[in-house]
Amino acid sequence: MKIIAISTLVIGAVSVDIILQPQQTCTQKLMKTMIGDMVISPVPMNLSNIPTGCSDFEVLIARGGSEPDGPNGKFGMAFGDQFMAKVSAMISGARGYPVQYAASTEFDKDGIIGRDDVINRIRKQSAACPNQKFALTGISAGSIIVHMAAAAMPANLTAKVVAIVPYGNPAMACPEDYGKIPSMLMARWQENCSKGDNTCDKNGNCHGRHMDYMKPLWMDRGAKFIVAAFKGMPIAAEFGKALMLEPPEIAIQDCGKGMMGMEM
Ligand SMILES: *[C@@H]1O[C@H](CO)[C@@H](O)[C@H](O)[C@H]1NC(C)=O
Ligand SMILES: *[C@@H]1O[C@H](CO)[C@@H](O)[C@H](O)[C@H]1NC(C)=O
Ligand SMILES: CC(=O)N[C@H]1CO[C@H](CO)[C@@H](O)[C@@H]1O
């Protein structure tokens, strides 16, 4: 039995070396608060999980830090697999692409790799499959990938990306660390931050709320947002707001900054 730190799922960390440097970015300080000096192992990628050929719709999914694949999963056992199943149940012709990045503690490196992988995937698929539409989602560390990719999206690809749904996005708490999102993409954005989750809510003090996104209520909202956009009937976007969808009563110990283990 192995315990993975789901709260690190989460966070998209920076390397320990960087954490110890005196000059820290807002995101690095945030990470330090969340995971201390914990080292998050890289997740091995499985190239067989990359879809081939064209499809009408593709959801690029960036896993949370250290989130492994489940037994028959491709996109992450805590979040991505469930999320993709919801999208597939609502629309035919959709498939997922697991963003190829290791989701380890060395986030400075992994972040760039993930960002570039998203952009390259959309570029290549667009050239081969001119009618394909894309959506981006990711949780925690993965949400930073989504944010970075959106900020760096080449102008001639932005029209291809019809919906963007990051969950628990540290870039909301630390906007100064990230580039500006093109306005076309901001208009296709559903920011999902559970009020109180200190990973994304500047005024938050309850890390336990970072686990909310694995609940159906949160996933359903994001999946509906993406499917509506795929169908050409987009739901109004909301950029950069914290929202409470669940009752706030959670055990006080789960509010702490400690690890919340998940047994597997
Ligand atoms: C890689 O993915 C393929 C197809 O999705 C699967 O059959 C195979 O078991 C996976 N390999 C590992 C090492 O998980
Ligand atoms: C976007 O621009 C690049 C560089 O000019 C070009 O190679 C690529 O084919 C363009 N892609 C699309 C989808 O227009
Ligand atoms: C925190 C946040 O912005 N949550 C959003 C999640 O998505 C719904 C649907 O667009 C928005 O209403 C929420 O504001």
C-alpha cells in the first residue's frame, strides 16, 4: 500500500532548491506553505495513452502534482479520469489527451514542459485535423500548466481553444507570477476556486477546501461548461472569482496545511 499526498496533488510545487532560495515568488511562497520541503515524485508518462488521428473534440487534461494513473486510467486517478468520463457521457466524439509532464516537485522545469506540450499538441493536431476543437482542464499543479499554456498560446491557435477550466489555480492567488491571458481566452474561462482554499483564494485559510474539486458538484460544472462550448452554445465565462459550492463544514483538522493522505 502506498500513500500519496493528495494535498500535494495539488500544488504544483517548486524544487526544494528553489524553495530554499531567499528570493521567492508568490507561488513559491505559497508552495512552501503547502508542502514545506516535501519532495513529490515524478509521475511516469505512458505514451500509449496519447490518442492518434482526429476527433471532433479534445480535452487536454493536466494532472495534479504526483497524481498517478489509476489501474485502467489515463488522466489521473483522483481527478482526470472522472472528469473525462463526465465529458464523454455528455457528448460524443470527445476524447482526452493526458498532458505530458511529470507533475513532480521540480515544478519550474515541469511547468515549462507541460506548457509547451499543451501548445505543441494543439499546434500539431490543428495542422492535421483542421476542424478539431480543444478544451483545457487541470487541477492544482495541472491548473498552473493550463494557465501558463493559455498565457503563451500563439495568436493563431486561440480560436481553437473553446473552453478553459482550471481547478484550484495558484495563479489566482499569485497573478503577478504569470503572464496575461489573451482576452479571447479569458472569455472562455471558468475559474473554479473553492472559497477558503488557500491555494487559489487569496483570503483563504483552509487547505482542506482544495479537495473539493474531486466532488461531483465541482466536476459537473466544469464538464458542462466544456461540453456547452464544444456544442457551440457556450455558458457565460467567469474569470478569477472564488466561489463556495459546498457547505463549509469540514473537520477542523482537514483545514490545516498538513498532508491529507489517500490510500491506494
Ligand atoms: C499504457 O497504456 C496502455 C494503453 O492505454 C495500457 O494497455 C498499458 O497497460 C499501459 N502501461 C502501463 C505501464 O501502465
Ligand atoms: C500558426 O502559425 C504558425 C507560424 O506562422 C504556422 O506554422 C501554423 O501553421 C499556424 N497554424 C494555424 C492553425 O493556423
Ligand atoms: C471560483 C469560480 O470562479 N468558480 C466558477 C466555476 O464555474 C462557474 C460557472 O461558470 C462560475 O459561476 C463560478 O464562478
